[in-house]
Amino acid sequence: MAHLFVPGPVDVAPEVAQAQAKPMLPHRSPEFEALFHGCEQRARALFFTQYRVFISASSGTGFQEAAVRNLVRPGRRALVGVNGAFGKRWREVAETNGVAVDVVEAPWGQPLRGTAFAAALEARDDYDLVMVVHNETSTGVENPIAEIAAAVRAVRPEVLVAVDSVSGLGGARLEMDAWGLDMVFTSGQKALALPPGIALAAVSDRALERAKEVPHRGWYFDLLRLEKHRLKDSTPATPAISLIYALDVQLDRILTEGLEARFARHAAMAARVQQWAVARGFELFAAEGYRSKTVTTVRNTRGVDIAELNAFLVQRGMRIANGYGPLKGKTFRIAHMGEIRMDDIEHLLAVLDEFLAGQTDSRPAA
Ligand SMILES: Cc1ncc(COP(=O)(O)O)c(C=O)c1O
């Protein structure tokens, strides 16, 4: 039974957790190379890509940094979409790496739209990179990535598109090649349901070509260095071998379930949580039509004490998440990603109902 309804880290299946207990291997060994090769090849399906997948011993933020370090040439700029905390974070990652960045903004809860990117790209001709978060974990908004990428291509086809799908990939559809994306990354501890500490990024050929024109890419997240070693089925620095054992097992589990079935399971759980929230007098934070499949952000219109609610859930062995940053107390988040099944959601909602039944509604009288 699932107990973590927070948007990462999430519950890990017992066989995936156990896979980590296998004996270590030297990473410069044929056994490791075979393991790594198998993971890299199968991971491409998650991204719907024919390109390569880098597997890093880091969390997803490492690849936020890799994107800004590798894909923007000196004197050129990046354009980042911000409609929540993680777009905001990515902007900071760019700025703290000395990359000139402009912002396309939408109010939190609203999606970023292709038209806004098109207008920004028409206004300047010195952009190298568009950066956009697929699934804004803070607001529960799924940004329309296919639309945004098409808008970028229509105005400036040479501009690369990098997508943070840290909390989306494996739970919500994202088709890298068909949608024309150049870099897509995710973290293990979200919809892929791995323990934290591993991140995956798919990178297009033209993104690697661009990196060749960037002199100071750093070392650890240098995409060209990662590629050189990937071609030998390895990594430049020591990989997280236990987590790669876990990934190997989990890729089989994910592909056996099937990506289409997995997307349908996540969408059904999202719909159920949304329906429950509205039926109980809450509002949904994310705009209709753009609601996340992996996490629902609920506006706390009933004035529930979320710390108290979570304390109640913890007694039953479960947890949900408070609102993120400025949304703390004003919203709460129910994640439905990874290993969570509809039965788990029904169980959680029944316990939430039990809590609400003991509450007096603190909304001001109409
Ligand atoms: C959309 C998004 N981007 C980036 C991050 C940062 O990922 P990590 O903690 O794996 O570095 C998160 C974490 O929650 C996220 O939800």
C-alpha cells in the first residue's frame, strides 16, 4: 500500500529497492558496461527518442545546470518560462552560472503558452535556448510543451528547446523527437519511482553540436564528456551503481506495464483526486485543461490546518504535501505518481474524508 502521496521522493517497489543490494561492480568492467548499455537503450523509450540518454549520479537539478552550461554560446541568451517555483529555480540556475536569461511569465496556476514564447523570440534574435518546465510541481500545471516547441520552431527554428520533466516523465506523455525537443531530463525519485540520487537526460544531436561551440561547459555536466563515455557504455565519474541496478529492474517493470497504460493510470488518478477535491468544496489551483497528471494542487478554500491534516495522515501511515513556497498553507498537494494505484488513492481519500468530518468549516459565512 502506498504511503507517500508527496511529489517526490515517492514509494519504491520492494524488488526495485532490493535490487540495490546486489554486490558492487567496478564501473570500468564489462559487466557494468552491459548493465549500463541495457539501461541507456531501454530508457530511450521513456523519452520517445532515438537519441541518447545520459544517466547521472545527481538529482534533476544537475541537468537544469547542464542545459544552461552547454546550450548557450557566449554572448547569446536563454529564454525561460516561469509559472511556478521550478521555472523560477531554473532561471536562478541560469543566472548563477552567468547565463543571460529573459523570462516568459504566466501567473502561477496558469499555463505558459506558445504565443508568449513566439512574441519574445520575435522581439530579439540572440536567443540560443528556450527552457520550460513540463510539469510544474508547485502549482500542478502541465505546460503545453508540444505547442510551445512548435511556436519556437515556427519563429526561430535554430533555437534549442530544453524541458524539465522532473515530475512528469514516465507519468505524463512527453514525446521528445515528435515534438522537436533538444533536451529533456527527469529525476529518479518522481514518476519513475526510484530512490533519489539518479537523473536521466535525453539529448538531441543538434544540442551536442551546439555544445561544441560553448567553451566553458564545466566538467561534471559537460554533455560532450558524458557522450564520449556513453559511447563506451560508461560515465566520466563514478556512477551510482546501486541506483543503476534499481533502474534496470524498474525499466523492465515500467515497460512491462506499458507507457500508454501508465499514462492512463496517472490520468485516471488525477481525475479522481480532482473530482474528490471539488466535491468536498475545494478549488483546483491549476487552470482547467492544463492540470497535471502526476500531482494535484488543491486550493485550501476550506481553511484546513495542513500541518494538522498531515499529522492525522501520518498516524495512518500516509503523507501529502503542503503548498510549495508562497503557496504553503494556501494550497496542499496530492501526488499520484510512480507506484501509486487507484486503490491507494481511494484509501487516502477515505482517510482525508475522515479528517474533514471532524473539522468545522472555517470559511467565512457567505
Ligand atoms: C519540476 C521540478 N524541477 C526540478 C526539481 C528539482 O529536482 P531535484 O530535487 O531532483 O534536483 C523539482 C523537484 O521537485 C521539480 O519538481
